Amino acid sequence: MEFAKRLNQACDESPLVPEHGRGRQVYIAKKLKVTQEAVRKWLVGESLPRPDKIALLAKTLGVDPLWLQLGTSPLEIAQKREVALRGDAAVYGVMSYLLLAGYHVAIPQGESKVDVFAIKHGTQLSIVARMAQPLAKGEWTALYPATVEARWQAVFATEGESLHLEIVDVPPELALRHGTRTGSGVEVLIKRTPKGRYTLGGVELRQLRNPAEET
């Protein structure tokens, strides 16, 4: 159990906690006012402390409670939250486009690599939406899960003061050909031409117009 590894690491690195086999369980049990058997189970991964005990453990050992409980730091959690918020923005932007285009949309329940389902005239689309991240002027990156069959779309926030979002189709076969495979999927580099067109591997990507703006 990963918690037990972090707990033992924190104990090993604390100058106040006795070494393993030399009173470690007794020391922690007294500090937290629990039984030695409870501490033994924590140290070998047989059970987890309650949240209040984890907080007290962290204080006793001089470590961050989030790291002790989850294996991550507050900064990492904040970064993950920021990534999640950007992902939500991409999904909502695509959903807004689909609704204006007359689709019925739904967000998958439970664990799914598909972000949005869209249905129109009996045809169902599975869509993965990603907010393109600025890399350099006129260049963006986006990361897609290569193991899911779906339409891939990239969402761009218009540069400047406008809140307008632009959406382009990213054909999976094109992304797989020109992208870079990572442990999380396929990372693509999207560029914008002087004429405002988005390209991947030199191939122009289809830009989705807001149906409400079409005449």
C-alpha cells in the first residue's frame, strides 16, 4: 500500500521518530493516543488511519498531510485542478457548439475517455475535447488518448480581449501520423498560419464555425 510506504519514509526521515524495531510503534501510538496494533497495521499497509489521525500523523512527523494521504503536494494538486478546469472549458465550449448546431448532447457517466456524446438525425458522435495549450507564438500543443475511438477536437481561446472560443477537428489518423506518443496518449503540435488557419503536420484542420454566426 502506497500510504504505508510514505508513512515509513516520513518516519525514517524524522529525527524524532525511533528506528524500525526500536520503539517506532510505541512512539507513534503515544503521540496519537492509539494502540500499537493500530500503528503496526498502518506501517505494514493493513489499514489506513482516519483523516483526523492522518492530519495528526503529518504534524507529528513534520510532513504535508496531503502528501502523506495522497502522495502529492498542494502545488501538484493545484496544478492538476488547473488542468481539470482547462479540460472543462474545452468540453463546455464543444457542447455549446453542438447545441447551437442542433445536436442532443450528453456527458458520459462514470470513468470514460470520451468527453461528450452528440446525437443528431440518428447519428451519434463520440468526441474528445482538449484545450490547446500555448507553446510559442502561433503554436499550441494538445494531448489526446490514443486508445479511444472518437472524434478529436481542439479548442482555442481567441488571443486578445475577446472571450470567443475557436474549435477545430483533429483527425486521429493525422494526429497519430504527426504526433508524439507519450505514456498518456498522443501529443500534437498545432500551428496557425498567417491567414489564421490551423494546421497539423502541414495539413489544414477543419475549423468549426459557430452555427449562430452562420448566414
